[in-house]
Amino acid sequence: IKGAAYVTDTLKNMLQDSSWPVHLVLVGLPEIDTLIERDPAEQMERRTDPFIIQEPNFEEDADYFEWIVSALVEKRAGLQLSADQPHELIERLMHGARGRFGLIMHLIVWAIEDALETGADEVSTANWIEAYARLAKCKRDDDNVFAEPAWRGIIRPVNRDGTLGPVAVTKHKKKGR
């Protein structure tokens, strides 16, 4: 099994080819720090410009994610957001992705993909439900933050591999809380 040194050398080689300029953006990989630290020649450190995205929270970042959704849905995909958007769309999006930037982006892209694959000209609640079902591998609406009225009670852990785990058991699901 090839280890961290192999990965580090491969990344360094990719970044130094002047005939093929490459920039790597690695999101959601806190373990990448370990690769940088293990490079005995410290070449990775010189070639790395860390940009740490703090875990977003609704109070501070809702407007930013609303802008991202709008830009991707309308400007990039050429679709519209339907009038039937789930109540508290951005809060549900951030909650469902457990505040992880990469998972939030997956949900947005998968909702857009679902709308495009069905030939729709807008992203609807059904597309968000399908995107979350894909991300969380859930089959039931009562486990889906875009379908369940008591969505705040749906808590999933983020597994080490970046996927969502099963719903954590909660004693009380309060409607909309």
C-alpha cells in the first residue's frame, strides 16, 4: 500500500509541470494537513495556500448560501426556483448537510441535476427531497429534511468518509423545531 509520501510526491509533481499549470482545491479534507506536515523536504508547505472554511452557521452565512443557490440554479443551470420551495429552504439545506460546505454543495448540485434530468425548467421541492435522499441514502420522507415538517429533529452524523450516517434517535420531534 502506497502511503502519504507517495500521495505528497504525486501532488507536488502535478503542481510543478509548467506545460500543464494546475491548481488543486481540496475541500472537506482535514487530513490533508497531515500530508503537508509529513513532507520532509517541506516542498508541499511552499506550494500550499490553505484556505480554511470555518463550519458555516445559519445566522452568519444564510445570505451567502442563498446567493450560492440562486447563482447556481439561475445563472449556471438556467433554471428558476419554483414557488413551492420548502419553507426555510436555506436553513434546511444547511441543517441537512450538517453545516459542511462540501455537503451543502452536493445537495445544491444534485437538486439541479434532478431538475435537469426530469426536463423541468425549475428546481422544486421534489428535487430537494430527491437530492437529500441521494445524499443521506434515506427512503422515507420522515427522515428527509426537505419533506418532514419536524425536520429539525432529523440529526445525522457525518461519517469519517464524509457521508451522512443514520438518523440519530431523538426523544421528541417537535413540529418544525
